[in-house]
Amino acid sequence: MTSRARWSVRALETILALAAGFMVSVALVDLLPEAIAQHGSRAGLAALAGFLLVHLTQHTFSAHFHFGEETHPVTASVSASALVGLLLHTFVDGVAIASAFEAGPELGVLVWTAVILHKLPEGLAISSLFLAAGAGRRRALLAATAVGFATVVGALSTSVFAPLASYGLGLSAGVTLYVAASNLVPEFQSKPGWRLPGAFFLGAAMYAVVRSWLHA
């Protein structure tokens, strides 16, 4: 992520659109219904909490954050606040994976796939933010590594802290829906042509195929 002078914008946009379609599908078809089946209306409150948490950390504390390569100079405080917000988000990614596997292996694989699909844009976003703030490649790489490590910590913490185990699916549904609909979709929805909408619908179709294969 820190070794390329310039990433392919077309490739990155396509990955974002594909991931968005897959993640929206997982959140609405699997995560939220499963959470409601387990905890009723309290699952809706957990999903709302997750949705609001991501908005607070990524677009209130850090108003400059977006997925993709950063092309404008930013301050060190902007990159640091963006890292804190992204660490919280990726921590919940780990909670989502652990909670989903606890509910069933099929759901676990679907959520794991959704998380993996948006890890590249996450790592690129935070590393390029640090580079744009004047940090060296070493610090940018450490920031991207920390984002990945937070996911592992979230997964391991789920079995330790009872509230995460109980409401992890609802919380994850809100976070996944926010990242897909409010972070990823706006990155490409204003672009002309059918390539990106096609990638978005392809992501949803890929989800349907994987889900059918897992349940077969």
C-alpha cells in the first residue's frame, strides 16, 4: 500500500463498488435478521448504536476521512483522528466475524468475506492519509498494520466480554451497513457509466451465489 506511487483509480473504484454490494447484502439479509431473531428489538438498538458509532468516529471526530487514496495534503491531527476512528471500526469488524461464526459457519464465511473485501480500501485510505500528512512510509505501514490488528483484537475480545457476544451481530449489522452505504457507495455513485453500478450489483450477485453455495 505504501510502495506504489499511484494506485489504479479504476481498479480501486471497482473494488469499492463490489465490496459495497456484497456488504449491503450481508447486513440486510443475514446480519440484521439473525440479530433480531436472537434479541428482538434490542438488536435494532445495537444496530443503530453501531451505525452512529461509525459516523461519530469517521465523520464527526475526523471530518476528512474517506475510503481510497488521499490526494491532498492534510495535517497530522487529521491522520491521527482518522486512525482512531478506523481502529474502532475495524475492531467491530472482528466482533462481526466472531459473532457470525458463533451463529453458524455459513454466516461466518459470509461476514469474513465482506470484511476481507473492504480491507484493501481501508489500508490504502489510512496509509495514504499518513503519507499526505508528511509521515514516512514506515509510519504509514504501521498505521495500516494497526488497522488489521484491531480486527484480530475485536475477534478475540468477543468471547471475553459478554455484551459483545450478546449484541455483536446487531452492532455489526449497523457498522457494516454504514460502511457500505455511507462510506463506499458515495465514493463511486456520482461517476458516469455502467462499470461501477455493474460492479455494485455484481457484488450483490456474488453474495447470493456464495450464500446459496454455503447453504446447499
